[in-house]
Amino acid sequence: MQGKLELMMGPMRSNKTAELLRRADMRRQYAKQFVLVLKPSDDTKGGPGVVESRNPNGHGKMDAITFNSTNPWEVLQAIRDKEQEIGKRVESIAIDEGQFVDQLFLFTKYLLDAGHDVLVAGLDLDFRALPFGEMLNLTWLVNAYGGSITECMAYCACGARALYSQRLIDGKPAAYDSPIKVPGDSYEPRCADHFVLPGKQH
Ligand SMILES: [Zn+2]
């Protein structure tokens, strides 16, 4: 039987990771499922082997398998090893920071076809307000395999709903063409009126 996909998307500070961990915990506690939590190597928060929410009221942290963002397929062996170890199927697989995972669409589809339920949390847009990785492509899989799409909510300092992740470098709005990795950058959720992107052409 095919699995179903639960997709959790939104900007920075929309509690995506907290929501992912909450659902993983529910499945473990009440559905008695084995939930394998995966973390791509590009995700640096929480350190290796741990998925950690920035929300202090959330589920905190959970042990995770760290894998190379450029090769999610290495996880298949880890799943087989885990199933051997626990003597049953891994029912569910939870992936945090899905926007960083190469071939996310194909990898998720493979897991669903193999009968795993899959939960994916991640950013829908990058700091340029462009689709981030393959997160938005996963909506097709929800349509085809069943499951749900959750738009995680964040709020701008003005109180309006924030759909964008404002990138700041040294406290100032980052330029459209600024490099992806800059020390000292930070992000905050902003509404359309307060999101600014210096140097954006269109
Ligand atoms: Zn605002």
C-alpha cells in the first residue's frame, strides 16, 4: 500500500519544525509507529543528529539521522538497517528542512511508493521570494497520494500575516544578489508591505 504525505510549509519562524516534531511524537505515542526523523546536512540548527525547533514552547528536540543533502538515497540503507534492528517496518519518515534536499520530489515519491507515510517540513520561498528547492513541487504528491498541506502561519511585526522571509545582513535588508552564505545574516517573517528586496528587477 502507498503512503500518504503531510506537507508543512511557511516562512521563517512559522513553527514548521515544532509542528513536524509534534506530529512525529503523536504517531509514536498514540499510533505506536516507528517514526524515523531525517535531517539534511545543510541544516545547522541543533547540531548533527538532532532536529531542534526554535520555538521554546514546542517539542524541543528529537534524535535524527543526518544525511547528505545532495544524496538522499543514502537514507534507504539507514531505513533497512533500522527495520532490521527493530524487527518491523518503519511506518513513517519525517524530513525537516526539505528545501535543502536534492531530488526531494523523486525521493519522497519513492518513499510513498515503498509504503511509508512521509512528513516534510520546510520553507516554501527563499529570501528572494522564489520557490525554494522542490518544496512546492510536493503539493502534486499530496494531490496524487493523499495527505495534507499545512500552511504554517507567521506574523510580521506589524501584526499582519507574514508570507515572506526577510533576510537581513548586519541588520539591513539583504540585496537580491547577495551570496547565499554570509556570516551574521538573520531572518524575520514579514508581510508583503514590509518585505523589501533591494536590487530586485521584476
Ligand atoms: Zn508588516
